[in-house]
Amino acid sequence: MKCLPKYSLRGFSKWTVFIIILTAIIPLYNEIISFDLASLQWTHLNTTDQKTLKILFVADPQIVGLVNEHWLLGYITRWDCDRYIKNGFSRALEHVKPDVIIFLGDLFDEGSRATDTQYATYVERFSNIFVDPYLIRRIYIPGDNDVGGEGFDFLENWKLQRFHRHFPCLNDPVVRIGDFVDVIRMNNYKDRLDQGVLDLNEINKKSTNNIKMFISHLGVIDYYYYMKDKIEKISPNIIVAGHEHHSSYLKCQKCLTKNSVETSYSFDENHNILKDKLRGKSTVYQITVPTCSYRMGTAKAGYGYMAIDGNSRMQYTVLWLPQRYPQLFLYLGYLLLLLLAVSVRKCCSARVKLYSIRC
């Protein structure tokens, strides 16, 4: 008569195999397969027109800083958040193959309050995250987390200068992209465009016959009282902003008149594409690009993708990323299961020794 039933050892062996398989599959799914599956669901915009301009928008990555994180867990949270943004960006880059990449501010979470040494480490991490082997043209605008301007974190010239040293911007406020789109960089914290006062007449001269695109960290129509002169005198065809972390667009009909009517819409899986012609209408769209980081308190993160053809037809969609927190909970569940398996193994080993002694 045997002291220990045979099925116990066989069962333990199956658990070992099961744990090994999970150890391989869970990270593979979370870090690679989930991003590939998400990218398969991304919308392919019509870019058959040879003049089509493709733009990839990056909003609010807010790379996690060194101060506000837990001294020990911070190493993990920074690494994980950097990796998540990098995985999404590399796939978005391959999907869009853009002509230009526009960063809509809040590149860093603690940029405005960082020392020069800390800031340098953030810039290095930024370069390692947003890797571009194609050397695609980039346009940067600062956000409040980069240079201040919200609450008691005041906007100051030295912060703007530091930002521009690391993320060079042309002195000219109007940036021509393609043959027919003029990008006008807005900074509505202190009625500034970059570091210079906005010369409305000069901008109108430079972009008379082109599509005018306002890019701003904060929404322009949201601050209509302060931005009224810019909207009325420059008459933008479209506005693209970040800051809010969610994905939506504002349709402003008769926007250049006193009788403007604003309607807000959200982007989701059921409504994930916007199409319209940018010229010949009194309608102005303000698109809010979602954050590309899972740390911003929103359930979803993604990148903005816009295509504008030679006939002024605009298409816009969101490249949604996999939700990270369910993946992290999956890791946690796996670790608990692993601890349970180790505990069972120790218990079984103790029983084996006990039965051996009795036998």
C-alpha cells in the first residue's frame, strides 16, 4: 500500500506546466499581441489623392516624473508607462506613415517644476520613447505641464526658453506643411504664440490661400472670449488641441458670427471617423486629441490621425490603444496564482515527507 496517491504528483506536474505556459503567454499578449490586435482595428483613411497630407497627432504623453512617484514603485511605473507609450507610437507610425508629426503639449508630467538635471533625463526618455527611423518632420507646442500656466504654476519666459532649446520651433508662427496647409501655433495662456506676440495681419498675409489650422494645447473655442480676435481675423478652417485627455470634437456652426452654435461629439468605437470639407463653410471643427498615456485618468488612450487631400477634404480618426489597467490586473492575478502554486507545492512537499516518515 502506497502512502501518497499517484494523482497528486501528476496534478502537481500539470500545475507546473500550466504556470510555465502562463509565464510566457501573459507578457506576450500584454506587451505585443494586444497592440497588434488594436492596430488591426484602426481605420484606414482614404489617401489615394497624391496630394493628401497625412498628420499624426500626439497629445499629453506626460512622461512620468521623478518627484511625484513613490520612491520605490516609481522605477516600475516610469518604465511601464514609457514602454506603453512607445509600443503605441511605433505602431501608429507604421500605420499612418505621416508627412508630419504634431506634438500638442504636456510632453512631461513634471516638466515645468523640474530642475535642469531632471529635465535633461525627461528629454532623454522622450527621445527613447518617440523613436522615428524615418526622420519625419515634427512640430512641437508646449503645454502647461511643460512651461506652466495653470493654477499657481506660473508661465515664465525661462521655462519657454528651456522648452525651445530641447524642442526647437521656428520663429515664424506660421508653419507650412505640404503645399496647402498652414499650421498656426497658438499659446492661449498669456495671449502668446511661442514667445512672441501674435501678429494677426502678418499671419493673414502668409496664409491667404491655404487651409489654416490652429494647433493649441488648450482648446481655442473654449476660451472664445480671450481668443475672439484671433478666430475672427485669421478665420481658421480647423482647430486641433489636447489638454482634456479624452477624445471629442466641437462643431461650431456660424463660428465667425455672433450667432454661433456649438455642438460637442465624442469619439468611440461606434463613431470613430470625422469627414468634411474645410473650405467654403462657416463651420469650424475643434478636434480634441486624446492622451496617449494610460496614466491620465481616462479609460482610453490613443493617437490622432488626420488626412487632408488637395480638394480640402479632411478625414480624422483616433488610433485607440489597448487598455492598460486590465492588463496590469491580469499580471496581478497571475502573481497571486503563482504564489498559490508555490504554497501548494510547499504543502505537498511537506505531505510527501510526512508520508515517507510514516511509511
